[in-house]
Amino acid sequence: MICMGIDSAGRKAGIALMQDDELLYEVSLNGGLTHSETLLELADTAFRATGLSPAQVDLYGVCAGPGSFTGLRIGLALVKGLAFAHHTPCAGVSTLEALALCHPVQGTLISALDARRGEVYWSAFEGLESRRLCPDAAQKAEAAAEFCKVCKKPLFFVGDGASLCYNKVGPGEDVFLLPAPLRGSRALGVCLAARRMYAEGKTVPPELLTPEYLRLSQAERERREKLSAGEN
């Protein structure tokens, strides 16, 4: 099976290609440009570097959320464009699960992304197989810290929101914050999460891919606040 993974949920753009259990190609770019400027070119370079074509891809994986609303839409649109012509099955994966699969640990792993406004997107996973312990959530970092009080140790934090959660838990001999360059996302994790969904029969045709934002957009929040103020 040939699987392409695409990550555009955060500031970095990432592309990976796997054939069965072998990673053929992976690239990550954090050059300050928008994903609309870079993602298609990165995918084209991946195909040219490996000698593959979209027609040979058996499965597409893409981060469906949580993450940047615009970034998620760009990634989903690219996968739909690549997959539609060949009716290739697609997996809209959890960004947090893809992050966890890149950091297998003997213990509990907290995947956390900075959601701004004092919140994080977070979830928890356990063991080398990254077994999910709770659903993805958008909450204050204190909620993740409260969960950590009862989870198994050692405890590891990854993602660009990891330090927000770690600071609420506090340092300890069995609590670890991975170094910043090592706790980010990888497109490889998207491939691994997509393959897991494929094995569980959870893939969809490209036209049914949808984002999972977990919360309202800023515009929607502001509109709701104005409506609530008007009612008062």
C-alpha cells in the first residue's frame, strides 16, 4: 500500500509518502509562507522525487483537525483534488493522534496545540501503540493538567501547546517536556494515523472529507457575542 500524508494544521507544511511500512519521502517546511503557496509544490516535489504519481496512491491521509481553520481547509482541498480523479480512499485524521504516533512512549503522552485565547487543543495517549485515552478537546490548559493527576506515569508533553500544559502540571522526576525541536508534528504521523483508520474501515471518499474544528471560528464567536449582547 502506498499512502500519502499531508499536514497543514499548523505553521508547518508537511508531506510524507509511505509504501507498506517503509517511509519513502518526508519533508517539512516552516518558511513563513502560507500553505496555499507551498503545499501543492511540496506534494509535486514528493511525487517527482519518488517517481510516483497520484494514480499510484492507495490512501490519502490529511489532518482534519484540530488546528488552523484555514490550514485545515487548504490541506483537505488538496487531498480532494488529488484523490477525486482516481476515487482514492481518504482518512481525515486527528491532528493530535498524528502527533502522538510520531512520539511513541512507555507511559502517557499529552498532545497539545496552542489554540490561543488561553486554550489548548489536547488529548492523551498511552503506550508505544499510542492508545487513545480521551477524546480531542478544546479547553483551558488546566483541564489537561487535571487529567494528568490521575494518569499513569511517566508523563510526556508534545506539540506547540505542550509547555502551556506542562507549566500547569509542574516539573517532576516522572514528568517530561520534550525539547522544542523534537516535539512538533510530522507528516509521517498522518500516514500512520491514516493507515490505522484504513485498517478499522474508517476511510471515506474524498468528497466526504470534512474538517473537525472543535470550536467556533473567531467570526462566529464574535457574532454570537453580539447577538447575546443584543438580547440583553
